[in-house]
Amino acid sequence: MPFTGAMKLPKDDNDLRGDDSFDEDHEALFASSTLNAPKVNPVINCCVTVVAFFQFMWIFRRTEFLLSLVLFISVSLAATGTIESYEHKKHSFKHHQFYHEYSDIKSPLELKLKDIDHWCIDGSDDNCPQCDDPTHPISRGEYDGWKDAFMRNVHLSNDFKKTGAQPDVIFLGDSTVEATVGTLKGIAGLDGTTASKELDMIKEHYDKKFIKAQGGKYDAIRLGIAGDTSPNVFWRIKQNEMRNLSPKVWWIEVGRNDLFRTKCSEEVTLMGVLRVVEELVSKNDGATIVINSILPTATKNTLQLDGNYAHNDMWKSIEEVNRRLKKFAQKHHHVVFYDADEIFVESRYKKKYISKKLYADKVHPSFAGYKALASSQLEFLDSIMEKRKNKAQTGNEGPKTQNANSQSSTQGNTSEDQDKITPEGDYDGDDYYGYLSLFHEDDDFLNTFNLYGNEDDFLWDDDDW
């Protein structure tokens, strides 16, 4: 039967393009209610999917589901610092502010134990049995490594004394100083038992910077012993470890072990450092005393010092002691404060960190750190030497001692008259005097005499003692 429908077949492409009957059929097709699917809320769809997933896991994979849930919760708590925050609240130090002002002291006799608010870094008086009297010299001679390091320092001083010259600077302190001679506790190696290439590199670098015979700008003796606290350094000074050498600059690096090895409070640590400083001041040799800031110490491998979830109690204690030492130095023209934080501490996202490239671990600088430290110390010494030179040119050379006749002329005066007697020279209002302490063989304190004069006037040979 022939085709008689009304459908028109296109002759060519042009004829097809001009016929809009197909468009009408297309639109009608999509307008059909049979192809319009109902709209679904995506939030409801997502919730239903999650519920279906948990139902499936609970029915068919219950064990794996529970383990995965525990792992997810643990990782979330660790990542957000919730666990660390809890541990910090449970074990954190009780920081107590101490209110006694030490920045104005002019004599070691002003450092009195009765003024100490609390002895231990945790705010107590009972949890730091190794915390020693900060005003009393303490030896660590029971340790062989310490004795070896002490005798090494004595030999270093003797060898320099034989040259007939005086050093420009003497570095005196703990492991930060000892590492510059290539040892820790008298033994080569960061762990105290094995040789360390990095320690050798540190020693070689400091030799080149602080020994004139090797191209250095200044002659320096580095007398440090790892683990030493302020009372230990005080003992070494009393034992004349530096063999009566008189440098232009004393550079003190001590205090960190007081806080974290013997667990002394910030106040006791401060008193210990100041006792060392006052002992050097009593030499009245006109030297400048540099107090090196306590180096930053981290508690986490990220080396973060402050900010959210850092909880670095060490850093808080270090900052407190450094702030007080800086204030003390600002009030004494013969003492200056050197802030090493400018080298080792960096800020990132409003948080402070120890520079990873400058530290070997959470406590000790690396070779790169010591290189940066040496360069900064040299610049600081340059400024000190320039000021000393300017003072010498203007005739203001600092404290000068009286001779024996002038000392004897002061005897018999009343205390009021003695307060008005000062040695010759410019003092800027500060009193300078020597003092002599007598001790029993067991180091029990007997008496202290205030004396004017040069330290050589009050020296005895070992046999005389």
C-alpha cells in the first residue's frame, strides 16, 4: 500500500534546516511529564547516604568499622592538640612571679636566701633536691668527666699566661662554651662518648675567629664545662681556673642548667648568675662583663616556643630570667647584656620558633648555629672595644685602685667617712670595692671584709692557705 501520510521528507540539508517541525516535536518531547523526574534535596540525599554507609559497615564490617572509628578519633585529638592541652594542665609548672628587685644590687652581700620566694621551678620548695645555694660555690668533682674538663681549662689558662699577654675576652660557662673547644664534659662527642665531626668543626671555626695566631681578630680563652650551673662556675672562679688572667671582657654563658638540670626556680637561677657577675666585678680590673642570654630551649620537635598548643614552660622561664638580667645590665655601666634570641628565634604566623637550621636538637646549636653565634659575638665585641677605646681616649678609663698607702689611710675612719671615700676615677655613682671571704676547709662561711685595692693585694699562694 503506498505511503499517504502527511510527513514531509527533506530533500537536502537546507530543506531540513528550514523545517521547524522537528524542533516542535523535540520541545514537546522534553515537555512530557513522563521525563520530568522529581527534585531531591541534596542535604537529605547526603544524610541518607551516610546513614546507609554506617548501617552497611555495622552489619557487614563491624570490627573494621570500630577500629577505624577509634583511629579517626585519636588522630583528630592529636591534630587539634586536645591531648597535649590536657597533659599540660595536668603536669604544667606553677609559675610564680617573684617580686624582690635584684637589678639595683651593688654587692654579693645583697643576695640573701631569705628573700627567695620559692626554690623549685614548679613553685614548691621540696621538688628540687639538687638545687644548690646560688650564693655558695659548688664543685662537681665527683664526676671524672667534669674533673677532666676543669683541668683542661686550667691548662688552657696556663698556656696563655705563659705567652706573657692578656686575653681580650674570656668565655666562661656551660656546654655552650665547652662545645667551642670540641668537647662536652671533657670528652669529644655530642653524646659524651664518641668523637663528633661537628664538634671538631665548631672548634676549628672558633679557633679561626678567636685566636689571633690563626687569623682571629681577638684572643679569647673558652672555659666551659657541660652541665655546669651558676654555683659550679662560681666555684671555678674561686679556684682561680683562669690563673689570674685579666681580660678586657668577661663573657658569661650560664643559667640554663640551673633551670632544667637542677630544677631551680627563675629567682634562684637569677641570683646564681648575678653572684657570678658580682664575683667578677669584685676583681675591680676594669673589665666589661657580658651576660649572654640563656639560649632558647624547645620541648617539641617542631621547635615551637610559644603560641597555641606550644606549652613550652622552659621558654617562659628563660624569658623571665633573661628579662631580669637585661634590666640588671641596664643599671650597671660595667655590665652589658647580649641577646642571642636575635639569632636563634624566628617568628612565623605570629608564633615563635627556634630556627631549625641553627639547632642540632631541641637544646644545642648546630655547627651552622655556632657559626652565626660567632659572627654575632664578634660584632658585639667590636662595639664593646670601640666604647672602651673612646673612654681611654677621653681619660675615662673606669675604676682605678688605690695603692697600699691610700688604703691604710682609710683605717680608723667612721663608717660615715668611709662611705665618702672612693678610689680615683669615674664611677658614675657606682661603688667599687674588693672583698675577701674566709672559709674553713669544709667551705663553711666565716667572715667577709670590704677592702679597697687591686686584686693582687689580696692574693695568697696555696701554701699560705
